Amino acid sequence: MKRKRDTSSVGGDGSETLGAEFEVFLSFRGPDTGLTFTDCLYHSMVRAWIHVFRDAEEIRIGEEIGGELLRAINSSKIYMPIFSRNYASSAWCLRELAYMLECWRKRTSEKMIIPIFYDVDPNDVKLKTGLYFEALERHGDKFGCDQVQRWKEALIEVARIKGWHLRDQGHGKIINLIIDEVLTKLTRGKRNLPDHIVGFHDHVEAIVNILDEGSRDILCLVIHGMGGIGKTTLAGIVFNQISNQFHGCSFLSNIREFADGGKIVELQQKLLSEILHLKSIEVYDFRMGTNMIKERFREKKILVVLDDVDKWDQSMKLVGNCDWFGPGSRIIITTRDINFLPIEEEENQENNVFYIYEMRELDPCHALQLFSKHAFKRDSPPADYIDVSHEIITKAGGLPLALEVIGSSLCYRRKPIWKETLKKLDLVPKQEVLNKLKISYDMLEDDQREIFLDIACYFIGEEAIYPYYMWKASEYYPKCAILVLTRMSLIKIVDDDRLWMHNQLRDLGREIVRQEDVKMPENRSRLWLPKNASDVVQNRKGTNNVVALKLTPIFEEHSFTSEGFSKLPNLRLLELEGVGFVGDFRNIFSKVAWLSWRFCPLEFRATNLCFNNLAVLKLSNSDISEDWAGWGPCLANKNLKVIHLTKCTTLRRTPDFSNCSNLKILVIKDCTHLLVVDSSISKLELLKYLEVSGYSHWIPEACEEKDFDLFAVSSVLGGLKSLSTLKIERMCVRELHHSIGELVGLKCLSLVGCRMLRKLPNSIGNMRSLLELDLDDTGITELPNSIGDLKMLKKMSLAMTQLEELPNSIGGLESLLELVLDQTHILELPTSIGNLTRLELLHLSWSQIRELSRGIWMLVNLEELDARGCQNLEGEIPSEIRELSFLRMLDLSWTKVRRLPTAMKQLSCLHELFLQGCDELKCLPELPPSLTMLEFSSESSRTIPDLSNLTNLVRLDIFGGIYQSSKFTEGNPKIEWIQSLSKLEALKLSYADLMFPTTVINLALLSRLQLLCICCADPQALTRLPSSLGELWLGDVKSPIGRSLFSNLRNLYKLTLSRCCLREIQFDGIFQQLENLRRLIVVHCNSLVSLSSLSTLKGLSRLYVEYCPQLIKIEGVGELESLEFLLIRKCDSMEWLPDLLKLQKLTRLIISDCESLQSLPDLPLPNECDVTIEGCKRLNDFFGPYDLYKQRVNT
């Protein structure tokens, strides 16, 4: 599905403000690629929300890199040089490259270089041919041998880095791959939230306000309250809402559990990898992790959530005393009890580094609503259940978790059960949360309780199918139990069918186990803490009660003898980490059905070891090979149902599977040196799921051999008659044997990333049960005609393949719902495409498609049509588009479409229409009123369309060229219709030389508007703006800004004034009512001489004044006591700065490229304030904290 996009501040170039950090820096030779590949790459990144910088030719001044370019390179995380034929002929490009390499060398863990070889070969860049070598030789006379030698070394070193090769490949495909790689490096996670969120709005608003108003460099907020009150949910909502404002973010869950298990280092690794965007990072002990966090995050503005903290040292090992990070960072801690925090007594609270926020129970109204959603699947109870519902929520005490669990437990139950539950609640003190939850646990049958306790102690986050087989082997009824536990809200099935349980319910389960014997752990049913488990095994204290054990050496790898396990005859679950066996293990593990073994030793010293009842085997992070002696004991078992091998990095060939005849699931994942799957796999006749996947873009050298293939015998797959899912991804597969057609029960086939695979066998048409076929990023050049025989296929994805055409037989896919052809070489679709009458989604983005063929208009159930970036698509969209009566989303951005038909208005289900970069499209026809989002930009558009009928619009973006008036408008556009768009939340309207009408437009009628970006010569024409507005961008202002414009903007927090043709901007009397204004940006105001009366902006925390070449004075900035960030850049006429005496909260001061600035006033700033003074020709450059600046000035 399409996501909503806001590209208002994502991209940047040399003509725009550089107030924020960039993520990607593009270095390119303008005449070679600036208007072709680089332009497409840039805009694609912008659309993907990547903060990308490309430099404009006009800002390249002089012979040295400085100012904007210097800051953009320093701040970027990824450097992307685009090597074209004339790249080396540009001294400027070579300077950029050398400086990028220098920055990368200094901070290799934080920055990366991804070279793109556009129309050259790496050998050209390595100077092994004359192309670049001769160009460099020509630079010698002008720049000298030393400089040229530096450029040569830079070229050679960068060319050795793995990059992307474009020669003879389609741009669209490569661009998508590049963006995928960049996004992987820059991944920002979002939290999954519960389905029913009730009563959180006020909490979220209060916390966001606290975080926004923090006056310190770093702000730490502590959310506390009883378990089950919703602290984690609240932190997750806030995290999702504000995470895009930070350079990096991390949400660390279950701190208490990790700490109790001695796994703080794992949390440090997760924090480092998420903030630094690294797939993995090695941390050997918590001291090393602490030092790495302190050193690497000192300059970063980050967001960290520490969920469920109960000891101060847990926080100290992850975020220190909340002082390890850069200015503007935010730390959120959730805890049940704040007594462990080093908080001053009430009279000294101003010294605290924490903001404390207490969550309280739901009020009765919200409590009843939440309870009803779970008990009745509606917002309120039926009339005959109102009284008993009120009694239950009163006794549950407004605790969300208790309301959810009890409500779910009573759903569809008879009234006598309700009354019995009510009596039990009467016996439980109001404050005893676990006992309230235990009422639902007590309703369970015996095997359901066992499964609940297993999940609480071991399986939170595990894929449900794996323990399912263990429970089956232990003679439980897991299918029914999981259903009951889910319906009672005791567990949830979340992403990828994983088991999830609330911390309170986890604690309930573990407390039930602890209560089995409080003093003697060996008498409990389950042992998961390292100390308890090691003690029981090592000291031979085991009993018949123990059914599950997680064994992790407390200090180092350890081997255990059979005697320690001999007293555990009922053990059915065994998890090991860094543990080995030594001695005779005959008849020791006869009931073990689950074995999970991480870091198992290469040397296997156990004898007579046998797992007769083993159902699930998971081996991971181990240096085992195909000759490992442990394979025999683990695999010699007819009951084995699951084998899961992950990150066994020395495994080159899989073991012999001949004895695993009942295996159902085989997963071999991220085993980086795996070359061959043993032919014994053909004997797994009951196998249902097979996945063999490698690392992205990894191709071992052996794959280059002509006859090499992943499967030792190519026909082995055809024998797996029970297979329903087959995933062979990013592996060396040259061909699929025709016998694969015998997999008549296969439902899912994925070959993603198998780039050596050129074609599919004709027998693929025999797979009549196939529902999903994914061939993305393969080398497929053609599809067999038999593809049309897949009558049950619902989804087919062919993105980034080498396909140039589809066979006409594709029309036979009568069940197809989704067809993805992004970035293919296909020029036109076959006429039979019209037979896919069930198709709901058609993606053609960045393909070579030349027209939307007649067959498309026969897709009567189509909901989503994406043709963005199809640069061969031009001319008119035919009126037959009206036949797509269910179309919800249409994207024609970055195409050469010249006209849309009047029939567009008949698309009554259309919600989203994207027409960005359609520079051939001069005007819009009447559009359907169903639209909620419209994005339209065209350089050839000269008039603003009348969109008065689009009353459902939530977002409207219109960007055009030079506005052209007509005799009917008398120079002013008729845009009063905007007032009628009452649902608008975001409005962007920009035409060059646009004059607003003299008639008044009352935008205050747009009561939901939060973002307004508008070019307006006379702001008085706007009259009052809506009080809901949070962000306002005003451009091209030519008349004084009156106070009436802002009289209603009590919620405005950000104001941008751009390209204003005013000599003075007077703030006195205008902004006193803007009590929530936090950011003011004044940029590209070429005529501006004076900024006056800033002192009225009492709450302002950030001020940007940039590219105002005539500006002489800024009055009142020294009175802004809340100011934390001040940037003054490219104000060439400014000779002096105002006094900054009262800016005691300032954490960042940047004075840049102010050529006339002669002196700085005495700046008694906080010592820790970071000061940057650069490019001011009459002043010396300085970078560093203010205390060093003072020393330097005094010296």
C-alpha cells in the first residue's frame, strides 16, 4: 500500500538551507548526469524520505570546498560519488571526493562510501586505463603534483569499494536497489502498537509538550506507574510520533528481564547497531559497550527509550547519567517505581535531570470503552450488561491490562460466569494486579496453563509454529490452547506469527513458577535464570519437577557432565548457550522435545547422546561444519519436525538429512559460506517449508564456476511432494530442474535475489496450487508460456528482473490480485492483461512501459495503479480510465503525461492521486470528490485549478511555474474555494510570482489544518489563520506582515519566512500571543536589512537566519532566554553581533560565512555550548565548546 508522503524538507541542494544533518551526499559531474540519472536518483530518495544533498553549480565558488558543501559533507552519513566519463576532468569533483574520503577515514564506523560507476568501469577509476589517468595529467600544471597525487590516491581507494555498476542496465532498477540499500543502512524502526488504544491522547500530548520544551541539552523523561497501566504503549506512541526528528533512535524493551539474565551487553549492541545503522556490532563486555556508546554518540541528537527499568545501574550502562549524547537528545524511561532514581528532595527539584510523569488508571468512561471493546467487540456494553460491566471495571481499578484480559476472558461467556468472576474480584485487594490477572489464568485447563507458562518463561518473540511442534511431541493440544490464550488476551500473535505477552502477564507466569517453591529452585518446573540453572545442573540438585531449562554459563564457556542432567528425567525443553557436553549421556535426554543451542562448541565430546523425542532443533551462531560430530545425535531421530540453522558461518555443505524422514520445516539462514545443499534433502517427503537464504548481494567465488549450483543434484526439489513453501533467496541457483513442476501442492515460491537464474522451466505451469510467486531481483529474462496455467496464483512479483515482455498467456492468471513489474525493461503489456479481472494492484514504477494499454482499462477491480518514474510514458491518459471504478490510488509522478481525461471525475473511489514532476501536464480536469490526497507539480502549469469540489481532501500540494493571470481574474487567482476544504490537515501552494486576491480568504475555516506552506505577496489577504496550525511557511512576501495574521495561532511552533522582499521585518506586537513558537527560520530574504524586536518571542528555542545578504542587524536576540540553538549564515553585510548576555540555555552557536563580520561581543555563554565560527573572512575559524573558545580568545 502507498504510504503518505511529506517531502517538504527531505531533500536539499546548494540553493537551500542546510539547518539539519543530511544522510546522503551526492557527488557528480553536472553535465554528465545532473539532468538524467542523478536527478532521478535524487528525487527518488526524496520520495523515500531520505535526507539527501546535491550541490548546485552556482554555489561552487573559488578553489576550495567551504561553507555549505563543507557542512553537507561533514554531516552526511553516506557518500555517493557518481563516476561518469568526465568526472575526473572536474577539479571540483575531485576535491569533493578527496574530502569525502578524508571524513570517511576519520569515522569509518559512522560513515560509508557507496560508489556508482555510471558509464565507466572500476578499472577506469583505478587509473588502469587512459580515461581518468589522462584527465588527471591535465590538472598537473594548474594544481601541482602533490594535489593531483592526492586525487589519484582517492580515486584508486574509492574504486576498490564495492559499489553499483550501471553500464547497460536500466536506471529505474538500479535506483530502486540503491534506495533499498540506503534505507537498510538508515533504518528507523517503528513500534507496533495494540489494536485498541483508548484514553492515551492527553498523555501523548502532555509528554510531547514536555519533550519539546526541555531547556537542557539533553532531556530525560521518566514515565512511571503500576504494571499494566500502559507505560510501554504510551512510550511506543510517543516514539513513533517524534522519532523522525532525531539522527538515530532506539527502543530497548524489557530492560529488567535482560539485566536479570545478565544480558546488558546485548542491549548495548542493539543500541549501537540501531543508532549507527549497522547490521551487527561486537561488544565483548559492558565496560566496552559503555565506552563505545559514550564515544560514538557524543555529537548525535538521538532518541532512546528504556522500557521497564528497575535499577539505576541498568540505565547507567546504557545512557549514563543521561549525559552521553548530543544536544537535543531525548531519553524516555518507563518504570514501575521511581525510588531507584537519584532524585533530589522536593525543595531541590530544579537540580534534577529528570522530568517525572505519572500514569494513572483510566477514568470510568475510557475504562468502560476499553473493557467493552474486548468483552463485546464494541464501544459500549449491551443494555442488559451495563450494570455488571460497571461493577467489573470498578473492581479492576481502571487498569488497562486487567480490563483487556478480564474482558477478553468473558467474551461470549454466559452470565453466570460473569457473576462468578465478579465474586472472585471481590476477594482480591484493589492494588494486587497479578491476582486479578490470575483469575483468568485459573480459568484455563491444565495443558493450556502449561503452554502459558512455557511462553511466559521462554517463548516471547518466538515464531509460534516452532514450539507448536514441541507441545505436540509432549502430548499437549497446542492449536486449541493458542486459540484460547489469544481470545482471552493472555497472549497475542504479532509480526510474522510471533508470540507476544505483556510484561505483567509474563511476570504473572514467572511468579506462578517461583511460587512452586520459593526457596528451592530445583523443585520448580522451569529454570531460566543463569544462576539457578547452573547451580541445579552443576551441583546435581535436579528433581522430577523440572520440565524446562535454560543453561547459560555465568562467566565463560563450560562443559557439563551427564551426572548433572541425570536427575532431570522429565526435561522436555533445553536451551543452551556456550555450553558443551562431556561424558556418557545414555538415556539422559529421552523426553527432550526442544533443543536450542547457541554458540555450541566445535569439539563434541559427549558419547551415547541421543534425543529420541526431539521435535525442534535450533542451532545458531556456531562455527560448526558438515563434519561436526554432533550432527549424528541431533539428526538421528524420526520425530524431528523442525531444523533451524542460523549464522553457522563455517558451514559449507549441509549435513545428511536421511534420518529426518518426518521433518516438516527446514530453515538454513545467513550461513555465509554455504555452497551446497546435500542431495539427501530429496528424502524429506513430508517437508512443508524449505528456506535457504544468504546475505544480500553476496556471491561466493565458487558461483563463478560454470557448472556450480546450490543443489548438488538439481532434481532434488522435485521429490519434495509435501512442500507448501519454498524460499531460495540470494543464493547461487543457475536453473530450476523441470521436476520442480511436480510440486503440485506448493503455495509459495520465492527466488528473490538469485541473480544467476535466467529462466524458469516450462513445468512451472504444473504447480496448480501456487498462490504466490516472487522473482524480484533475479536474472530472469523471460517467462514460459505455461505461466498462464497457474490458475490459483494471487500474487506475482517480477520487480528488478531482466524481463522485456510478458507472454500473452499471462491472461490465464484468473485469480491474480497483485502484479508487480517495477523497474523491468517491459515496453508494453500484452493485450491479454485485460483478462485479469480480479487484479487489485498493478505496479509499473520506473519501468520502460510506453503506454497504459487498452487491457488495463478492463481491470474492473483494480484498486492501485503505480506508474511513477515511467519516463517513456507520455501523451494522454485515455478516457477509458473511468472503467476502473474501484481505483483508490493512482501515481503518475515523474512521467511525461500531457493530459488527463475529463472522465477522471467518474473515479468515485479514488482517494490518492500523485502527479509530482509531471512537467508536461499544464492543467487538471475536474477530479472526483472522493480524493483525500492530491500532489501536483508541473513547471508548465500556469493556472491554479479550481478544486472546490474536493471537500474530502486531507492533504493538498500544488506547485507550478510562473503564474499567468487571465482577463477574468484580473491578475488575481480565484482560490476562495480553499476555504471549503474543511478536512485539510496540510496545504502547500506555490506558484512563481503568484499574487493573492484582494478579496479576503478566511483560512480559519480550515479547523484541522496543521501545516501551511504558501507563497503570498500580501499576507493581509489571508486574514485569520486556523488555531490548529502548528507549522507555517510564508514565501515571496512583499507587504508588511501585520499582527492580525497571527492573532489566532496559539499552537504555532514553527515559522519560516522565505524569499521575503522586505527591508525590515518587525516583530514588536506581532508575536506576543505566539506563546508556543519554538522555531523561527528567516532565509533567502535578499532585501532584508533589519530583524527587529525578537525579544517578544519568549519561548523561542531555535533561530535560523540564513542567506540574507543585506541584513545589518538582528535586534533582541540577546533577550531570548529560552534560546538553545542560534545559526547565522551568509549574512554578508552584518558587521557585528548583538549581545548574547542572557542566552544561558544556548547549546549550539553557529556563525558562518558572514564576510563583513569584524568582531564578536563578549559571549558569557554556558561552557558546554558548542561554538562554530567559520568562513568569516575577518575572523579566525573556531570549532569546539565555549570554554575552549574563551581560552583561545584570552590567549
